[in-house]
Amino acid sequence: MRFNKAIRSPSWYHEKEIDITDEDKSFEWNCIECKEKISVSLKERLTFPCDPFPKGDFSEEERKEIREYYVMGEHSRSPCGGGMVFENIGCPLCKSNYLFAYGLNEPSNSYLVLTVQGIVHIDQAEQGASHNAGKPAS
Ligand SMILES: [Zn+2]
């Protein structure tokens, strides 16, 4: 897994994006490859996952790489104080891959707050393309 450009990095200061009193809310950014808007529904993520990697089919190796990238151990917390969750999100148009990371915190009983902590563009050219950083204008 090659981590390309970070669009958002973990911080204590990120706004709390959504809590259970919000009806419906999405987190959006523009794809760095094709500028398409990528939208992630936060409402459907307001549940404690039993796995920090609930979606995206990460291999053991990738899980390790993600923890190393974010300098996390098995039980590290998100900067918001909650658990950190990682997901693979694909651009709907060009299929670029993004590693989407968010913290889920429970400041009081069954009151969940989600904070988007990280968005990193994943370079899919795993093999042999590392010298080809700039895209040729076809
Ligand atoms: Zn795209």
C-alpha cells in the first residue's frame, strides 16, 4: 500500500462532525485525480464497529502498514479520545482509492460523536511505477 497525498491528517482540533442528534450528514471532499465530489455518509457509521477495519478488505500487511502510517499500536485511540476506524473509500468516477479514518467517541452513555480524522489518497500503482510520479499528458 502506497500512501500518496494526505487530504486530512489526525488532529485534536478537528471539528466534531456529527453526533446522534444530527438527522443526516455527509463528509465530502473532491477527488484529487478527477475532481469528482466524494461523499461519505456519517450517519450510517454512528455505531461502534467491532473491527477498526470494518470495510475495504484490508490484508494483514495493509493493516500493519496503516497502523505504522498513523503511528498507532493495537489499542491506540483517535485524537478525539475514541476508537479509530479505517475504511477504503473509492471515487465513484475514476475509482481512485482513499483511506478514510474516523474517530468514534462516546462522551456520555450511548451518545456517539464521530470525528473525521484522516483522508489519504492511496497510490494503486503498487509495482514498477514508482519512477513515474507525474502523469503524462496523453
Ligand atoms: Zn476520481
